[in-house]
Amino acid sequence: MAFWAYILKCADGTYYTGHTDDLELRIAQHHAGHFVDCYTRSRRPLELMWASDFPTRIEALESERRIKNWSKAKKEALIKSDWNSLSNLSIPPAERASRTVKSTPPPRAPSEVEGSPHTQPFDFARGERNLGPIIVLVRPQLGENIGKAARAMLNFGLTELRLVAPRDGWPNPSAGPAAAGADVVLEQAQVFDTLAEAVADCAHVYATTVRKRGVTKPVLTPEEAAQAVQREAGRSAYVFGPERSGLETEDVALARAIVTVPINPEFGSLNLAQAVILLAYEWSKHAALEQPTVEELLPPAPQEELEGMIAQLEAMLEPAGYFFPHSRAVATRLTLRTMLTKPGWNHLEVRTMRGVLSTLARKPRNA
């Protein structure tokens, strides 16, 4: 069942925002003046200008409440899908009057921090160091989740973390233990009041969300987003919303594209660290990260050695009556040979197995 937030334009040019679980019925009720005390009853005719569906009534109600507090210009930007204007209007008027978006100098790359052992891959195609995407957590609620996100980042070579208005402030004593050693990420984390400030130096911003929320933007998988980050010039940022509700519409409006994962529609709930690790892993597949040491395997044993092992085993099984009945002996031997030749035994493994067989063939020492 879907729930809707919607905007109606009244005859006097004003806007009315509401929410419902049956959009078609509710609009018809507004047109008919069904609600005696409703704002729209004396301002007909009405026109539906915008609507967006949500999986729960709480989310639809929160969207209604939020939009009702917007200025007329901001509502019209949403109606027109004018994301640049919506982004600009999301900045407090006092700040907007003095500047468009506060410019925040980018933090030094981890490889430039004195004593930092964490280096980033060099992009030979562009002749510059690829710093990887910045991870931006918007209004994170729990310090533990920030720590777990930092741990996920460092596992895949990402070290730049930016926090937007963390609920419990920063630094948070609960983040350290949850980071499990990813202290370099927490120590370098930067805090911003608004998302606009946090991504001001980023040329490419990707909003992570399960729901599209009626926003018309390119929708990418984590793999597609990682490929885009690798080939694009300029800094990139992956933006993650609060644990409980995810990104708001105005947050998504700041992004160039949406990143989403095809998951169970009946349970679309990833925790913050899981979401971060999905995107960080996909990015790491295109980065020059160190791989675990691979032990070189021994070459397969010569066929002569393998035949000797099989013959030895058959010689031991014959007197024990393993190949009975005789009518099935050929098929049984073939099955045994197929089984023993499947693994691709190396020389050492063949010698070990023959030693086992030789031991079994001996009479017990105390016999």
C-alpha cells in the first residue's frame, strides 16, 4: 500500500500540501469541497501540481510537514523539478544573501598527511592521484554507526569522512570502539552544518537511497557509480542519510545522480555500515589495493604417479571384496578412477596418499 504527499495549487495562486493513502479519492474530495474546514474549500478550482509516494504513512506525513514550512519559491522549484534552485533555496536566507554556497577547502589527501601509511592509487590515465569518493553521512544518529561506517571505509581504502550535523555531536566516544582500529578515518573526519557545505568542493555527488522519492535523476547501481567515479575528473562524494529515515528530498536534490541497490521490496532496510561497504567495495574493484598473498600451487602430478596410486588402491580393495559383484567391477573401477582423477592431485598429494595406503596394507604391529 502506498502513501502520498501532494501539492495543490489554489485559485488564488497559493499552495496547499497534504498527505493521503488514496491520492485519486483525496483529490476528488478536494475538488468537491468535501472537507468543510479545509483551506482549499473556498479556493477552488484546484490543480494537482506535485505528488510523491512513500512506503509508510509516517514518511508521507513527515514530507507534508516539511514542505508546508517551505517558501512558495521553494515549493515551485520542487514542482518544476528545478534541483539547482531547490538546492540554493535550501541554504538559509542569511547565508544565501552573502554567498551562493560556502566554499570549503578540500582536506589534504591521506597520502599527504605526515606519517599516514594509507596511500591512494595513482590514475595513470589522467596523470593524477585518484583520491576516491568522499563518504558523507548526513545527520547520523549513533556514534556506533559512524564507527562501523569508518571501519567499512578503511577496509576498502577510503579515508575521507564528512559528517553533516551529527545528532550527538562530534567527536563521539562510541565511534572509536565500533571502528575497530579505523582511527585514521575518525581522526580526519570533518563536520559541517549543512550538506551543501559538505559537498561544496565536489564535482560529482551521488545520493544513496532505496526510494526515488519522485526525484527525476539518473539512477545508478553501485558498480555503475564506481565506474563513473573512476573516469570523472574532480572530487566525488557518496551521500548517506540518517539511519531511521534516509535522505530527505532536499538532500537528494543536491546530488547529480541516485545510487540504489535492487533489494527485497518487502524489506528495503540496509544499516548504515552495510550501505557504505556496498559502495566502497565496488569502488575498490577499480582501485590498486593490495591483495592477499597467494601461495603458488604445486603443478599436477605426472599421469604415471597417479596411475600408480590408483593401481595400489585397487590392489588393496580387490582381496577385501570391494569389487563385488563381478558384473559391476568394470563400472566400479571406472567410478573410482573418475573420482581420483578429478581433484588434479599434485606430486606431494599423490605421495601422501600412497603412504596412507601402504600403512593400511601393513599388518598391525601388535598383531
